Amino acid sequence: MRLTHCWPDSKIELVLRVRRMNQINQLIIGRQVFESGEHRKRVLLAGYLILIYLATGSFWLILSLFDSFSDNSMTLVGFFINIICFFIVRQGWFYTGTFLFLLRTNGVTAYYSILFPSTSSALFFMTCGLGGLAIFGYEKRWIGITYSLISILLYLFLTTDLKQLIVGSAHFHHQASLLLTYISLSLLIYFFNYVTYQYNQIIQKQNEELAKTNEDLDRFVYTASHDLKAPLNSVVGLLNIIRLTDDPKEVKAIFERI
């Protein structure tokens, strides 16, 4: 009988999900060896974000097959750049692949924002900026913050009409509400990264203390076994002598030595 027959369905489903996630993680990581958990997390987040954009690009490319009037050349270029970025990150060139990917996301979004000004590009710019902030985490927060600022400033530069930017106007409220939403989400991601970083530091410190405790324990066991080895050998030798003699006085004398 298979072991899974004895498990609840929820546990089986959880195990299968973990296995699928591990397979995706392995696809992103490849054969890389990481210096820390934070480094591994950055690579995984970059890989997942690239995969999300690949899935989005695939959707638009499939949709373009039914729309002969649209020019999707830039979408196709962006799709192939995403593939290149994914393999660059997978080969261990994290910063090169990530910077190229983030540059591509803002570039393509800006291109379509200029080409189709009536189309709302706010969500695309927000995804770019917040994605960069999440990828670099708290340890490399200044890189993420810089990229996040570039994304939102680029959006405001391309979409803000100074003539209509009057307090109380619809355009003003739209830009202001989007900016405040972006700042709120950025702060949420920032503090989440900060809390995660703190917990990782605590876990790392506990692991170091545990490793030190294990070393002390191993040292104690080695010292204790070394100190007890000679007396135990003497006792074993005397017991062997007892086996070889039948003289009660000699046996008594040996026991007194023990």
C-alpha cells in the first residue's frame, strides 16, 4: 500500500505544491551557490518576476495573432530580452540580468505610454518600481529605492499634463491618488523587507550559537572520552587478570586496586 493513501488530502496537496515550487526554484537557481539566504532570495524574486513578465508577454503575443492591425514588435523584443535576462540571472550574473530586465520593463512601458497616451500605464510602471524594490530587499535597499523612484518619476514625466494639473481637477486627483498609493505600497514592501531581514538575522545568530554549542559539546565529549580511556583500560586489564586466577587473596587484592 502506498504511503500517500494514509495521508489527508490537504497534506498530499501541500507536498505536491512544495515539490512544484522546488522545481521552479531549481529552474531559476540552476547550479548557483549562495553566500547568504538574502542573496538566494534576491535571485529567486528576480527569476519569478521575469517569469511573470514572460507569461504576460506570451498572453499579448497570442492576442496579437487575432489583431492584424496592432504593432507588437516592441512586445516581441521585450519578450526575447526577458528570456535573455532569465538565463543571465540563472548563470549567476544577478545584477547584470536584473538591471537589464528592469531597464527593459521601464523602457517598453514608456514606449507604449508615448505611443498610446490614452492607455493607462500606471499599473505597469507600479509593477516595475515595486518589483525592483521587492527584489533587492532591505540589505540592498538603496538600489531598490533608487529604481523605484526612477519608475514613478518616469511615469509622472510621461503622463502629467502641467496645464491640467490644477488643484481640484480630475487630473490632479488622479495623479495624486496614484502617487500616494505608490508611496503606501512602497513603504509596505520596505517594512516587510525590514522585518524579514531582522528575522533572518535572528535565525542566523541562533544558528551560529547552536553551531558553537555543538562544537563545545563535541570538544567536551572528546576530552571526557580521552580522560576516561586510561582508567577504563586499567579496569579491563585487572578484570582479565581476575579471570586467569583462582586465588581468593589475589582476587581480593585486585578488587582493592579497582
